[in-house]
Amino acid sequence: MKKYIILAILAAGTLCISSCAQFLDVKAEGSPTADQYFQNDQQAIDAVDGIYARLAQENVLGRELYWEQAVANDIVWGRTRGYPTLATFDYTGDESPLRGVFEQAYKQGMNRCNWIIQQLMLKQVNKDLTPVEVRSLGEAYFMRAYWHFLIAYRYGTKDLGVPFVAYETVEGGYNNEIPEQQPSVMVNYQLIVDDLEKAEEILPRFEEYDAANRGRAHKAAAAAVMAKVYAYWATWDKSQWPNVITCVDRLEKTYNRALHPVFTDLFAPDVDKFFTREYCWGYPSNGSNDGKAGGSIEFPGVSLENKGWGKFNGWGQFKPTYDLYEEMAKDNVGDVKNERLAATMLEYGDVFPYFGENRVFWSTSDVESGFQIYKFLQPFAPADPQGQGYLLDNADWPCTLINWPIIRFADCLLLRAEANLVAGNGAAAAKDINLIRQRSHLTPLSGNATWKDLYHERRCELAFEMANDHAYDCKRWAYSGDPEIKALALNELNSHPRVRHYEDRSNPESPFTVGGYEDYKNQLQWQDKFMTFPYPSEQINKSAGKLKNPPTWN
């Protein structure tokens, strides 16, 4: 029988890999084989930690997942890549970032989680699990749901879901057959919610973790991801929106989640600021291990000016657009730049701390944008950031000390605001939006919120974060939204991003013009099929035809 190439069972010994998060800094106890695993707590910890660590690699949060954002108008690529189709809707599914994320999610993500869940449940038949093993089971349910979600919303539609099988439900044990492709992505979302509910039930609360284990999945993390899953499910079934409100209410009332009062603290390299009340789930990267080995987050260095003005090997790969600058500047008062914009992106002439000096921003590297992502550059501010442990010593892997946000409470508040807009409750939506605006000292909304307000706030508050798939926000709004939000989304998806072109790129005071970005010259216009990506052709071929693209891609 043919096997699905991305779902090969992994040897247990490969589950133990190095990582940068403190709770992942563990040593495996020998090299046990699959039938010897889960003999003690440390083996359960090792198995689960391998799942977390795969998030940090290039194929996911490091940078590969972020190339997809170029189809919207928040970023341009600072350096030419071999897959411009990701920016123009002309994708084939075989682009290397798409293939990489797809394989990582199945092979290194869901497959590992499936195996851990199966093994712990088999053990539980004959022997009670220890508290650490129960926690590990909850973490595996949580991570299986998250990896499943990454595939489901990017590949599934109401007419055809994505492949999934829960090993523990297969009578006689899973034999590595091709997993069933669900009839609708809504079935996938229900399976994801099922896993998150199990995780929330048995995981500890965040406050129950000691300092060494903070960053692991916890009850509030499960509720937060569940809110997002329901919001994405509502693209196809609007009756799911009330579930979003229920989840966010639970975060607030049961798990004590709230906004942190200082926006910039959320992205600071100070470990004592990592876990605020706003934290729902993130990747606590300490920047001390080799990013190539799967440890810390390299995105801040990936988006730093190429060569980092001679101080650090930034890669210059993602740059902000004039479109996003213009949207964020709507919150300025007169000529005074608002706090959130100033903390999020740099424009020519802005002064910022960099390696112990106040530097005036300008850029001469690669494609010109006129802007720099600033949100994650606090680790670069001290005079000796590497000596202080803020940056990786190996600058070829530009990793930093940062609690990389995957989902934070501000995101959840905006999902609840969106759910209330759908329900016609603009006053409730305005209340949540204003909590976020007032934190950054922005003028609050004076009446009921509108879709335009929601669009603005999600785009500006969550800019450049992996917590926010802005491109998919635009896609789901273009497909299923109110006419007002649909028009805003389509305007962005169907237009070319704009950048600033300076006469003298090394002179911050040089005159500039606003113009288009060349790589988008062959951009296609929105069609509903662009909601999803087509599967990598290699996977379709190796599945012997059992893996199928949605009908719109045929």
C-alpha cells in the first residue's frame, strides 16, 4: 500500500533537538527507540519539546510563512526571490516556502503530535500517567491543533477539506496510510476545536508553570487559538461567530487576560516583560543557539537592513510599504507621529538606538521601500547586544532574544469586535477597539465601530506579527464579508503596493516620490479560488491521486 510521503513515522530519537526557549533546553536521556519511549517524564518532555522547536525554524515562524504576506499591501520584498508568484496570486503550490511550511506542518508537526498522543494513550490503558505526562498529552493535543490549523485555513474550503487522521482513533493502530481528506474544511475546524478543548481541559493554567517552563501551552493559549479557529470557520459558516465571543470572554473572565499598559514592552528583550497579561501564546526565543538547528526566532534579523549598516548581518528581506505607513498615519495628530506608528516602523530621518548609538535611519540596500520594520529591533539597541545575550553570536543566523507573539490578547479583542460587528453590535465592537487605541494614546472612536474601523485596527495594531495573517484577513473579508469590508479588502488585494523612492538614498533629507513596486507588475486580480493555495504537486503525485485540490484549482 502506498504511504503518504509527509507522514512517515519518525524514530523517537529524532524527537530530541536543541532549541533556544528555556523550557526546551533539555538533554535527552540516551537514544531510546520507539518501543522504549515514554518510560519516564524526561522522555515525554523531550518528545513534546521537539514539536515546539520546529515552529522556530525558517520553514515556519523564522521567515518562510511570512512570504505569503506580500500578496497584501503591508510589505514588499527587499531582495528579489525566486517565487514572485506569492506576491501576484499566480502561485502553483510548488514555491519553496509553500512546500516547506506544508511539509513542516505535517511531517514535523501533526505527525509527531499524533505519535505522542497515541503512545501516551496506550500507556494510560495500563498505568496512570504522571502529572508531567498528562501535561505532555495536553501539549500534544494543543500543538496538533495548531499545526492542523496552519494547513486547514491555507488549503481547505467549504467544498473540500485537508487530510487529517488522529492516530489514536484508528482501530488496531495507525498503519501510515494516506490520511483521509475531509469533505469540508469545516470538518477540519471541528476536529481542531475538539483537540483544543481536550488541551484546555488537561493543561495547567499559565500561572501554574514555574519560570523554566513558561512558554509551554496552557489553558488560556488553547482558548485563544480556539477563538481564532472559530473566526476562520465563520468564513464559511457565520453561525460560528458567537463562539468567538464566548472564547474571548473566557480569556478575560476565567484566565485574567487583558492588555498590557505599555505597547513597546510586548516586544522588549527583557525576559521579565515576556509574560504580561496580554500574553496568550508565543515563542520565547533567547537568541543563544544556532537558528539553523531549529532554535530561536530569526525574523527580526531577517527584516533588518541588509548587512545592518556594518554592525550585524541583517538580511533585508521584508520592508514596509507606504500603504501601511499611510494607514497608520491616520492616527497622527497634526504633524505629531502617533506612538504606535513610531514603535512599529521607521521612515527616513527617524532616530533610533542601534548598538549603543543613536542612528538616523536611511537605507541603500537592495529594493528601495523608504521604511524599516522597527517593532522587533529593541534587542539591537544596547552597545553590546551580543554580550548581553540579546543577539546570536553567529550573525549568519540573525536570531534575537524576544518573546515572539503567536497570539496575544489584542488580537483576540479584535476578533471579538469583529464578531460583534457581524451581530450588529457596533457599540460592543467600539469598546474593544478603544481599549487597544487608548493603550497607545490614540483618539478613541466616538460612536459605534464600523468595518472600516475594524480593518484599520487589525492592520495597524498587529502589523508585521505572526500573530496576524493580514493577507488572509483580506482574503476572508473579500470572500465573505460585509460589502464595506469586502470593498476595503479587494482594494488592497487588487492594487499594487507603493513605496518611497528617494533621489539620494543615503541622505535622510533627500526628496522622495511615492511609486509602485516593480515585482507586482504581473499581479492577477482576485478570484475566490485564491482563498487557498494549491497543494505541492510532489505531494499530489506521491499520494497516487488521493490528495486533491479544491475544484476551483482544477
